[in-house]
Amino acid sequence: MGIPYPSSVCSAETFQALENFESRKDDVVLVSYPKCGVNWLILIVNDLIATTLKIKQENTELPFMECGDPEKFQRMKQFPSPRIVATHLHYNYLPKSIFKNKAKILVLFRNPKDTAASFFHFHNNAPTIPSYNSWEEFFPEFMNGEVAWGSYFDQAIAWNKHIDDENVLILIYEELKEDLVSGVKQIANFFGFPATTEQIQSIADRNTFQAVRDKSQETHGVAGPLLFRKGIVGDWKNIFDKPQNEQMDAKFKECLAGTKLGTKLKYDVYCKT
């Protein structure tokens, strides 16, 4: 496939079991490159399911398909529908049953500069993936896709090819931050959750990034502050130097300029000084 599976986060046994995972048509598939906000998205979708369908997700499994032991997929067979299935994996590595059963896939992207800055901090604080001595050491690795879960740009290019697929919805992190009510409404409509206007407003109020960050230790234990570190749009300005800015600008232009996903990302708005 040309895309290495992330051996630093997924054992060969788990990856093999993942390939044989049997998706359901009503699975809620949430995809993002790391540090693009999918843990936030999981909480929003959980709230939508609990509020509109009166189904509370009680399972304690890690929602990310590539994380955990190979037997998790057997245990997932017992979970009530709709199941939330999350991943940071490249499009090519999603289980084929997701496409065969036409499960709906919600993809969340974030501007690449903030993604890189946040991922640097995550790499240095998460105990299960490699750490870096400095941002200067991390940045070229990120640009070359030699970090956990591979290349941001490879994933973006792949999803851009499927941006118009009937069962795919691509949302942008910055837009969720700016107008969460509209984002929750889009999510509810896409997955067919029967949310009223009042419910959408309440869910948005309960799940602002700041609100989920404040209660992250309650919801995610000691990992909470790591998963919900800052969430600021434009935090990259505190860490990028001029040559790094120019390198990222050139890479974005090479990979995504003129594409539908590139337009949605509003690079000139969020990534120019």
C-alpha cells in the first residue's frame, strides 16, 4: 500500500485482527490524524447518542481500533448499536467491512501547523510513543511523515479523493471551535440522530472544548490533560520559526493547493502570520 502501519502504536497481532474487524452499517466511524480533535468529537457524539437515542455507552474499551489487545474486536461484538469506532489510521488501513457495509465515516481535520505543534507536545508526554529532545528534532520528522501514525499530508491527500463520497463527511476543527452548534447539527444530520434544536444547543453548550478540557480528568483520568492540552487555534505561532513556516507553506501548496480539502482548511486564514 505504500503507507507503513504505525508499529509504534499498534502491534502486528492487533493490526491483523483489525483487518478482519466486522463493521456494522450503523457504526459511527470517527477518523482523524492525531491531535485534530477526535477525542473531543467522541464526547460530542456520545452525548448525541445518549440524548437522542437514550443509549449510554458503558463499555470501557479504548475507542481507537488500533489501540489495545487483538481480542478487543471479539468483545466489541457485544456492544449495542450504534457503536463508536474511532481511528487515526490512514484511509488505506480502515477495515474493508466499513466500506462494504457502507458505514458512515466522519473525518475531522485541523490546520497542519497547529496539528504539528500539538503532536510534538503529545509525543513528548505520551508514554507509549517516542519522545523528541526538541521541536527542531521533531519538525523534520513530522514533515517527512516519520512520526507515530505517519504523514498528515498522506492522510489529507487520501481523504481529499473521497471528500464527495456519500458516506463521508469531512469537518474542520477550527469551524467546530467557531460554531459548535452548527457542527453538532451537521453531525446529527449526517448520522441520522433525531436531535431537536434545543437538544443541539444543549449538547453544544455542554461540549465546548473548554468544558471538556475542564472535566478531562473526570472523563479520561490521568490522560485527560494530555488529550485536551490547549486546543487553541494559532498556537503554532509560539513554536514555528520563519524557515519552518516557509517549509510548511510550500508542503501545503504542493499537496493540497486547489483541492476541496485544501479550500476547507482555509490555510491562508489559519496558517499565515
